[in-house]
Amino acid sequence: MLKNKIFVMVIGMLIAITLILAAAFFLWTMMSKSDASAGSKAEASAEKVKPAKQLSAAEIKDNTVILKDVLTNLANNSRFIKVSFAFELENKKAKAEFENLLDSKVKGTIIKILSDMTPEQVSGSKGYDNLSAALMNSLNPYLKEGKIKEIMITDIVLQ
């Protein structure tokens, strides 16, 4: 009688394990099918997207404003920075608007941001990227006709 109970329990456990494995296999195949269909939908959507128009060098130059030799103290007041920038804008209207703001808002914002930074924060490529990002985030709200696409640091002296 004891052997009968053990035999029934073993058979019950084998059936339970088989059902669990069958359910897992079923779910796995269903997930694989949905992933494949999602991937094909993403590929189809990506094919519909038009690539951005590549500007020629002359068009980039026409939409770029050069700002030379901004000089200010850094946060610790014992060191200074002299930096020049090239601002690439989206279009000619944005460039004209940016040039109108150049002497007041743009230079003032640059000096304010630099005066809050330490020499370590503006050193190296990571520092240049941080400075460019901070400037872009601060200057773009002033523009109504377009946005700044890229800020390049063309010259920098840290003393």
C-alpha cells in the first residue's frame, strides 16, 4: 500500500513537470513569434524614415556664426579662460536672430556659465562636451526662428 502511494506521487510529479515544461515551451514560442513580428514592424518603420538632408560645406558655413576670444575668470578666480566658438544653426533666419543676440545675451550667457565652472570642468574632451551642452541648453531658448545644431570650440586657452 505504501508502494502504491509512492508510485502515484511519482507519477503525479512527472505529470506536473511535463505540464510545466509544455507551458514554458508554448510561452517561449509565442514570445519568439511576437519578437519576430515586432522586429519586422520596426524594420518596416525604419524603411519609411527619410534620411536627413546632408548639408554642403558652403551651406554649413552660411549657417555658422564665429565668436572669438571670450575672456573671463573661472569659478576659483585664480585662473582665467579665453575661448572661441563656432555656432552652427539650423537655418539662415536662426543665424540672423543669433547674430542680433550675440553681443548681449550670447556673450553674457557664455561668461555666466564659464564663471561657474572650475578648470577641471572645462578640461579635456569631456569638459568641452559639457561646456557645449550647457551653452546649447542655455542659448537655444532665446531663439525663435531655429535652434543651434552644434557648438564647436575652435580655440581655448586656460591660464
